[in-house]
Amino acid sequence: MKNLQVDANIAKAKTLNTDFYTSGEHLAAAKEKIFAPSWQFIGSKEMIKFNGDVVPVTLLQDYMNEPLLLTKDKEGAIHCLSNVCTHRGNLVAYKACSKAHTLRCKYHGRLFELSGKFISMPEFKEVINFPCEDDNLPSLPLFEWGNLLFTSLQSAQNSNVYFQEMMERLNWLPIHEFTHRPDLSKTFEMDANWALYCENYLEGFHIPFVHASLNAALSFGDYTTELYPRSVLQIGVGKNEEDCFELPESSEDYGTNVAAYYYWVYPNMMFNFYPWGLSVNIVNPVSVNKTRVEFIVFMWKEDKYDKGAGSDLDKVEVEDEEIVENVQKGIVSRFYKHGRYSVTRETGTHHFHRMIADSMK
């Protein structure tokens, strides 16, 4: 497994060695070094509207495959728990249910509160030092922003490190009013490494060459990129006021024709804010050269839907997939190991590569 290094000076730096995109060893190591310590989107509050709701969730299916459980107890508190019984490892909940008072393992009857606290277990009165803390279902940290729910398998860093800049910049947006629209949400699969998809997202450099319809809506010369410790913001400025945000005076972008805020949060989440609402994109590695991307739609103003920079999203996605899949084919060449960065246009991709190198060292 090759050592990954990226110079801090973008003018001197070379891109990640292609081994990162082609090595199964790197992909396996990334589970614990990149994904487990990060914060991940796990769903919407609309999944668990009522007290007693229980919803099993698999975090990053076909890659992390971590069985988790969202519950809402009788006091209305939401919990994120391990969905693995602490007795013999059976899944506690097989499917979503409502009006639950407890969680009971179907294998041997171990009983838990909706908070994950152990209640009882048949035929265990002779067991010494039982029950103990390890008999409770592990509880994971839960971060809530509007109707959006996030968790971390290791919670090595505070959620603010990942989300604070986005929340502060868009504090005027009523995120709690955004409603999940499963009918508009879609899943795409492509034959490319997950990181190639992310780095494509992190630069607008390719827009004039790849996305004709998006380029028609945005002013390429005004496209900006801002870097934060665990996120990147790209602002798409409209060529005119049509189909742009009506920004309040309190916004630091007031007076700018903002057509879209494109937020990327390390390592694999994109939050695309349009005048109509939000598309959350979750990039899910499947194998070293296969990726699944979920487009999860949250509606705010339906009359503005499918206009401006937030229109033709399926077409834009297909265009991106074509490019990324061809990059995956190209990087296996014996003649290519590294590239260089545009100092003005590829700061987001350079920032991403630096984070990967730091995580994987």
C-alpha cells in the first residue's frame, strides 16, 4: 500500500497517487481511518414521527454495513443505537414498527428499553456480574439539524467541526420546514471509485466543458470556493436574478445572485441548496471501482422546483457519471500516476486530497 502525500502548497502539489483509487487495501483501510470517525447522514425525523417508532438503518450498505436503529421513546427523545443484540449478535429489529414499548430480541428474548438500556434476559440468574454496562445496546451520538439526522461510529470529533460553517452561513433558511420527498429521491450507481466522484463535485472547473445546461444558468467567472476544516462551500452565482435565492439583509451574501450553495462535508456528503429546497447526496462506496450515490430530496418551495441551477439534476448526474467512469478507466494506465492542480479552480479537490492523505497516514 503506497504512502499518500499531497503538498500543502497547491502550486507545487501533485494529486493523490492512483493507487488510492485502484487498491482494495486502501478501500478497506478507509473504513476505520476515514469513514468510522466521520459524521454520516442516517435519515430524516419524518422516519420516526411518533413515540414508539422503531426504524432499522444500515449505515453505508455494502461497505460499512453497520446495523443501526433509530427509536423514539415515550418521552419523545430520539435515540441512535446499535441494532445488534448484546447476547449473541442477532439483529434486534428486522423491520420498522410503531407503538413499541420495548425492544425484544427474537433469538433468546433479551429485552431492552427504547433507549437501549437492558431490562431482562431469561435463564441468566446464575450469570456472575450480570447485567453490566456491556449488556445495554451501544448508544451512538446523534446530531440533529432541522429534519436531518446524523451519527458517528466513533464520534472522534464534535459535529460542529463538520457542520458549523454551513449552519451559520444558512441560518436564515428554515431547514425545519424542509420535508422529505421520497417520490423525487433517486439512487445512482457507477463504475468508479467513491473518491473520484467526490473530487469531481469539488471543482466547478469542469462545468463549461461537461454541463451545458448548468453552465447556461451560472456565471462561471463568479463561481467561488471556500475551504473549511471539514467542509467546502462552492457558490453558484446566477447570470441574472431569475431562479436565485431571495436573500435577507442578514445574509453575508446579500446582494449576490446566488443560484445554488454547494456544500461538501468530509468525506462523502453533499448538501445542494437551491431556491426550491435541498438535495442531499450520500456517496456510498461499494467496491474499489463501484459507487452508489443517493439523491435525497427535501422540498421547501415546490413552485420553484426544477428551475435554474436546480433543474435537470438527472442530466447533470449522468454527465458527471460518464466523466468519472472514464477517469476510473484512465487511472489504471501505467503512464499515469499523478496530476497537478489549477491554483485558481481546484482548491476544493486539493483540500479533499490533503484530508485523505492526513486520515490515511
